[in-house]
Amino acid sequence: MNYFIISIISSFSIALAAILGIIRYPSILKEYRPFIFFIWLGLLNEIVSLIFVFMKKSNSINSNIYVFLEFFLILLLFYMWNSRRIKQVYISLLLTGFCVWIIDNFLLHSLLERNSLFRVYYSFVIVLLSINQINRLIVDNKKNIFRNAMFLIYLTFIVYYSYKTFIEVFYIFHIKFSTYFYTSIVLFLLFINFVANLAYAIAVLCIPKKREFTLPY
């Protein structure tokens, strides 16, 4: 199995979560909808990237735009789950992220390049937010935490975006290692991405349903 096939399998493994999201969307709590949008956006980006690959064009532009939209949806998700108690924190993180994205894609580099500065920023922010939230969830949760959609999403965020931060640092500093080394860390990222997408699918199944309102007799 060659590298391209492995990449395709990893990338489009998110389709399962996307399909489950379509099925479950009408019945889930609205607080989880940004997560479903996050999954759909991921699948859309993979489709666009594949089209560009077959057209022998770079997918850097859509990828650079995608990572900012992904960051926005994840911040919105945290905002919804925290009952809007710390609204200023999420607005500050978003505005800072936007400034970093502009600097990375228009001042230091171009949209036509793979730009890692913003990727390191937003991955690091997501990991920190997820660690904070998972600690609170473990303390407050009284039920089976492994069937809790929030816990599964936080845990997946921590694992995936921690590794993303690790990889992007190599691209920022252009650290010279062997081709074999870089191929190995990218292949491991594809594996983590595949597992993360399966975890997202399980999380979609665990999302609570909306409470039905019935009038008292």
C-alpha cells in the first residue's frame, strides 16, 4: 500500500462521522452543532484537496483557509459548552488567532505555501483548552465518562493537536532531518488522524438528544 492510498484512507475516514452527523443532526442538542459543522468542514476540505491533487495544483490555499475556519468552530464549541461564562477569553483567542493567521499567510509567507506558525498557535490553544475542560469534566462527571461525548472530543483534541504542534514546529524552524524521519512522522500523523476520525464518529453517537417538551395534563 503506497503513501497516497494511506493518505486517502486516513483523510476520508472522517466521512463516517460526517454521515452519522447528518443522521443525528435533527435530534442532538444545539450545543453540539459546531462539532458537527467542524466534521462536515473537515470532509469538505478533504474533497477540495483531492480535487486539487488530481488537477495537479497545490491545495495550500484551501488548507490555510480551512485551518482558520476549523479554529473558529472549535472555539465556538468551547464557548457553547461553557455557557458563555468566559466570552471575553474566546473572543481574545479568536482575534489573536486571526492576527497570527494574517501575519503568517500575508506578511511572512503566502497563501500559496504551507504556513505553520498559525497551525502551532491554534493547535497549542486547543490542547490547553481541552486539558482544562477535561480536568473539570472528570471532577464533575458522575457517570461512565467513556460514553460522554465531551470527554471523547476533548481527549481526541489533546492527542491529535499535541502531535500536530510537534510536527509543525519542525516545519517552522526547517530542522534538517532525513527524508525517512519526516516520512515516518507524517505517516504516524495519518494514523493518529485515522484514529481521531473514528473517535469523532463514536462521539457523534454519544451526543445527547434534545429533550422533548410535553405540555402537562
